[in-house]
Amino acid sequence: MSAIHLCPCGLGEPFAECCAPLHASKRRAATAEQLMRSRYSAFAVGDAAYLLKTWHPTTRPAELSLDPEQSWVRLDILDRTGGGLFDSEGTVRFRAHYRLHGKAGTLTEHSRFTRTDKTWFYVDGDHG
């Protein structure tokens, strides 16, 4: 396994047992928050294919380039609405901490998710 032992999503579980099975399509995200955390982990480990796969087809970009110089260091969940086991829509507001070219930064986003055929998708988000 790579140098990542604990999952970047912040739940304190081993990556191999937390978000890695979602990235490998061995399991689906059960909630909007779980999908959001797995997408954050995908940014952290450089898995652009998973990010595209979990992006809703109506808003998905044709391609996605990740900056290898950007390292994601911590995720804070600030708020959530809906997005549960019996919901079809949900939102997650989060703050992601990163380092880029030696400088610390944060990204705050209010993300929207939808569930279609038992699968959660990221739709879009507002920054700030």
C-alpha cells in the first residue's frame, strides 16, 4: 500500500477500508456526505477517474486535470442537509485545507448531490 494509511476523508479509518472500496467500485456511497468524503479522498490521492465517475452527467466536465503540486491535508464538514439513506437530494458544506507551492490554503464549498438509481452523484457547488 502507498504512504496513505489513514483515509484522507478524516474519519480515522484505514484508507483500504474506508474510501478505497468506493474508488474501486466495490461499494457505493450510502449518503451524500459519504460521497463527498470519498471525492475529497480522490482529490487527495489523485484519482481523477473516480471524480469524473461520481460527477452527475449533466454537469460533468469532459476531462479533469489535477495539480500534482497541490496536497490536500484536512477536511472539515461544516453543515449538511438531506442526503441520507432515504433522500434523493442533499447538500454538504465543507472546508478543505490544502498546500500548494508551500503555501497553505482553504476551499469552502456548499455542494449539491442527487441520488439516481441508488447511486449518489455530485451535481455542483458554490464556493465561499
